[in-house]
Amino acid sequence: MHNQNIGPEQELVNFILSVDRRLLTLKEFQYEPLLMATDISEKVGRSLQNISRGLKELEKKNVVACVNPESQTWKRYILTETGKQILKILKDQSLL
């Protein structure tokens, strides 16, 4: 449901905060600009499937982008401009 009182950025922040795998996944981009699901999975102690799902959810919302989508394995992800804005908002709101 679309809330008329909040902007698209805050809506996206709420989407990320609503499921912890999304927040854990996004948080790792603070430290590394290019990540694979395995990198994140090892650092945050979550299953590869859980993190892969988080990356797919973030990709659908244009928060991250896959730099090698043709690859079946070892997909690498970067933050989009939207993702960088959302990361900044999360930091500014002391949510990271």
C-alpha cells in the first residue's frame, strides 16, 4: 500500500528495514563497493540463499545492480545511485 505522507526514498528505507536480510545486505556495501552474495553471507553469518534473496529484492527496487548478469554463478553487485542515497539516509537516521 502506498502511503501518501512519505516520499519514495522513505518508502524504500521502510522496505529495507522491514526485513533484516535486506538491511544486513545493504549495510555491507559501506565497506566494499563490489560484493558477491558469498562475501556478504560469510560476513553476516546468514545462509547464501538468504543473502541471495536479499540481493534480488534490492535489485528489483534498483538499490543494487548486478555487474555480470549473464553469469550463472559468482554474480557481483554494486550500489546504484539510489542505493547510495538510501545508505546515506540510513546512516543519517542512525539506522546503521
